Amino acid sequence: MFCGCCQHTTPRVGNESRYFQCWHSKVNKVASRYGLTISETELEGMLYEILPKQAQVILNMADLSIVGMLDAQPAEQAEYDK
């Protein structure tokens, strides 16, 4: 994961509620993105929303019928989380 502003890596932190935060923005109090974080859950949700749309554009398909295949089953998703 990389910061969209400074392009530095953005490590995942936290034990129970995991999130990503750019360390450069954490130490630079005058940065416009100071203290900005994104939760792991929110990021995953955005990716699951964006990836099918990107696949539609790449495959030049108006209606992507394989979108359902991109949704992980709960058991598979639990395995991915491990």
C-alpha cells in the first residue's frame, strides 16, 4: 500500500481495528494529510467496488457477467484473511 500524496509506503497498523497510515504525514504536522488514515475494512470495500468496474473497462464489456465470480465466498474470504 502506498500513500497517494507522497508515494511512500503506508504500513498496516493496529491489532483489533487495522488501518493504514502514512508515516510521513504522521510526523509532519503541517501536511494537509496529517493524521489521515484508512481502515482496512473501508479499503477492502472500495477495492471490491472498483475492481469489477476496472475489469469492465479493460475487457471492453458493458455488462460484466463474471462480476459475481469476483465476490469471495465467506469461507474463502476467511481463508484470505488468514
